[in-house]
Amino acid sequence: MIELRDVAYNYGGGDLLSEITLKLPPASFHFLTGPSGAGKSTLLKLCYGELLASAGSVRIFDQEASEMDRDAVALARRRIGVVHQDCQFLDHLPLVENVGLPLTVSGRDAASKAENLQDLLSWVGLTDRARALPPSLSGGERQRAALARAIITSPDVILADEPTGNVDWEMSLRLLSLLVELNKMGKTILIATHDLNLIRSAKSQVNARVLRIKNRRLQLAGADL
Amino acid sequence: MKRWLDILKAGFSGDPQSDRVVPPTGYSAWLIVFTSGAMAFLAVFALALSLAAGRLADRWGAELARTSTVRISAPESQVAAQTKAAINVLTTTPGIASARALTQDEQAALLEPWLGADLPIGSLPIPQLIEVVETDRGYDAEGLRLRLSAEVPGAFLDDHTRWRRPLISAADRLRSLGLFSILLIGLATGAMVTLAANAALAANAQIIRVMRLVGARDVYIARAFVRRFTMRTLAGAAIGTIGAMVAIALLPTASANGGFLTGLGFVGAHWLWPLLIPILAAVAAFWATRTAALRTLKRLT
């Protein structure tokens, strides 16, 4: 689905990432960990075409990212659900419209949209907050709404950047269980996090591969967790 | 052509929900409506000026083309004989359709604007005028002057050319100036909309990032801005156009025979021309916003 081979990324002041090789096969579950500033978010952005690698090859759904035009990137993103740490929303639109935004931009009809939305809001426990504006939501509600928006089109891959960064432990476990459930439905999951407790909790539920960015390179980090 | 029509059609069709992704912009929306209204108002006046100048040039051209005047200045006892001789020369000159001496009443009517209605023309030493109408081919003015000087010593041929040409040229230039003004107003409207669209896009960078994140194509995002700016420009231009048309309708009567100032308006079907201005303004806004939006989207994300 998404494959990085010998990828380097340079912000202009030296390499942030170097010799990164990563393959995300269908229905796999990955954690990406490492200290703040190690390049976790950058690696995720490379995976959904937000950034282009300075060297190496990034293939997104069998297309070379550097050769994709802007429309091709947009179409690929409809197959990738992204959850950001800061959960960006359109603050002037109610939650239900924000969650339904991926359906709106992909031109789905109103009936299927409404059905999907109601099911999904119920699944993430936000039915009663459907008409609320994003600024009035709590951190946990925003995280759940961001997850709902990321999965509403039933994407093949879900990339989550610190999805539990702003929520308490109980809510973290709830979000994790949602992601585990999605993985069991065949979705590929990659979660960037520095929350080792979350990773330990997930490993008891799903066969997850844990990767760590250290000294600009990607390592398998399962043994010490 | 079909491609452009498809782009225009796509710009105004699709999911109206896409309009809602851009938040309301408050007073800046009214600035676009006001500015496009003012531009349309000026454009209608420029159009009226251009059409009036065009009518004037056409009228002068039509009235003065193919007509000439022969003036007989001779002692009173010879006027009749020289007039007869001149008409004889004129009617036998190739390229002249007709020639006739003006009556005293007609000559008095020509002088009336300067000397008044009660002019005793018979008591004044006024030259006899002969009206000459040319055929389509026209005549050799220099050859006719030579013949007249040889056969009618008191005759002087005035073919109107020396003063007709600069007047028609001036009217033509005024018409061109009016059309050029409309072009400038159109470009200024496009520039104004581009600036406003750029500002709106920059102010909504966060929204654009979210839209791109969820898989929106550039044309989808641009459409939301394009529709909004195009509709505001159309509304403003429509108001400005109607206002200007009312103002022009209230000007003194614009008749085909009126002078330039009283003729500054629209006549007959010309009243339909200003209705194109809001449409052209909307098209200019559409292209300006679309170009600005697609360019800015590439830069922002």
C-alpha cells in the first residue's frame, strides 16, 4: 500500500530522516515511536504525500509520490485517513459537517452520507454533539471527531499522529480500541506516539509492529517494550 | 471553446455544500459588491460616451459625405447668370448626381441660428449657394475647380473635406477612448477581485490545509472561492449598471439629431448593451478568482 525505500528528508539544515525503509502492507498495524523532534510527524507526512522525500523512493498505492500531480495526491488521500495531533477542523461548520467533509469533497450523495455519518458518530460516541461547533468540543471529543473524519470514507490506510496526545488514559484506551477494531476490519494502521503505555496496551490486543526513529534512522523496537 | 464552457459550467455546478467550506467574510464582501458596482457604473457611462461618439461620427459622415457647396460671389447683376452657368458646369461634370441653387428661404434658415429668424436676407449681399450631390463614384474636385474658375469667375467650390475629416476623426477617437475605458475598467475589476481573492485565500490557509488533508482537489477548493467572488461581483455590477442606466435615462433627451451633450445616452436597441456589463464583470471575476485561487493553492499547500 505505502512503501518507503532508502528515504531521506532534509529540512534545509541537514537530514532529519535518513535511509528510511518502511513497508505498510494491507491489514498491518504499526507504531512509530521516538523522542520529540525525531521526525515521526515528518515520516507520516511523507506517507500521505504532504512532503516529498529529498532522496529515495516513496510509493503510495503503487504510484511514485514524486511523480504524482496534485490531483493524484488528493485522490490518494481519499484512501488514507489522517488524524493529526492538533485535530484541525473548519471552526464555522458543525461537527457533523466536519466529520462528513471527506464524503462531501469526494462527491458522495447526501443519502449515503447521512447514513454513514449517523453510524459513525454513534460509534465514536458523538451523536449528541453532532451540531456543536469544533471550538466548543473537549480535547477527547476533538480526537474522536478527528478519527471519525479520518475513517468515514473507509480508507485503506489510517495514519494517526499522536492521536491520544490531548486526552486522558481512559479516552486513550477507547480511541485505541477503535483503531484496533478498524485494523480487524482490514485497515492498515500507523500510529506515531511516544506513549509507551499505549503501545504496551495495544500489543495485548493486536499483532503490532513497533518502530523507533533513532539517530535519523528507523529501527524495529519491539524487544525493549 | 467547449473546454472553456465546461470550466465555466463546472464552476457554477456541483455540490453547493462546497460554498460553505469558506466562512462568511463580513464587511469585505460588501467592499467587493461596492467596488464592482462603482466600476459597472463607470463602465456604463463610458459605453454611453462611446456609443454617442459613434452616432455623432456616423451622422457627420452620412450628412456630409457626397455633398458639396458652390458659392457664387458676384455683383448682384451677375449672380443669376453665374449661378446658371455654374449649374450648367456642375450638371455636365461626371460624378455629380444633381446641383441646385438654394432658395432665399433655405439660405435664411441656414443663417437663422446666428442672425435670428427675422433676417431680411434680400437686403443683404449674401452669396448664392448651390447644393451639389455626388454620385457614389464622386467627382474630381481639382478638375471641377479649374473648370469653374475658367467659366464662372465668382464660383468657389467647398467640398467640406477640410473640416469634415478632423470632426469625424475626433468623434472616432472619442469612441475608441470610451471602448478603451471599458477595457481598463474590466481589467481593474479583474485586478480588484484578484487582490480580494488572494487576501481571502491567505486568510483561510487553515481551511485549505484541512480540505487538502481530506482529499479535496484544487478545483473543488477553488470553486468555493470562485463562486462566492463571482456572485458578489455579478450582484455589485448589476446594481451599478441599473443605477447608471437610470441616471442616463434621466439625462436630457437623447435624440438622433441632438447635439453631443444632449445625445449622451442610449438610443433604441443600444439600451441592451449595458446589460452585458454585469455578465462581463462576472466572467472577469470568475477568471481572476480561479487563476488566483489555483496559483495560491499551489503555494499554500
